[in-house]
Amino acid sequence: MSQSLADQECKACTSEDEPLTESEYAEYLGELDSDVWTVIDDHHLEGTYPFEDFRDALEFTYEIGELAEEEWHHPDIHLQWGEVKVEMWTHKIDGLHKSDFVMGARMDRIHEDYKPE
């Protein structure tokens, strides 16, 4: 059995790496929560997580911020009542890299503790 995307290493890319094409990222996108994530213009991931209140959204934001610091891979995070929007791409290559999808899968895993009923 293959390792889940959330359990894979978040590897840094080099400036020689090319952004993933749609056919290359399709499998990774399929492992993310389809109610949350979409790819915008073959350039970046955009995800919107729902919450029951501001406190849960804030705590989730803190947790994914800690994850970003651990992995040194920082998304744009927009916090508001009942919702956290995340935008992510690899700036070094100005596009998508496997590490963006690994981070998305890890965020999905964190969100499991906060999903509204």
C-alpha cells in the first residue's frame, strides 16, 4: 500500500524544477478534500475550510501556521468568522510543486478535528 500524501516528505524544490502540469498534479489533487481545494489557473491551490465559530477558525489558523514554520513552506492565510481560506504555491518556481499538495493534505488532516457537524 502506498503512503498517503499527508505522510510524505515536504521536499523543497530547486530553481531548476518546473511547475507541475495539470496531468502531473491531477493525482495529488485527487488526494485532497474536494470540498475544500481547487487549482486556480494551473498556478496555485486555493482552499476554503468551514468552521462553526471564530475560535475554531483561529485555532486552525495557528496550527497550520505552525506546520508552515516546521516545513518552511508558507501559504497565504485569510481568517474570518467561520472560514479560513488558504492559497498556496511554490514561489521559487512560480507554480505548483508536489510539496504544495503535501501541505494541503496535512491541513486536511488537521481540519478533521474542527469539521462542523
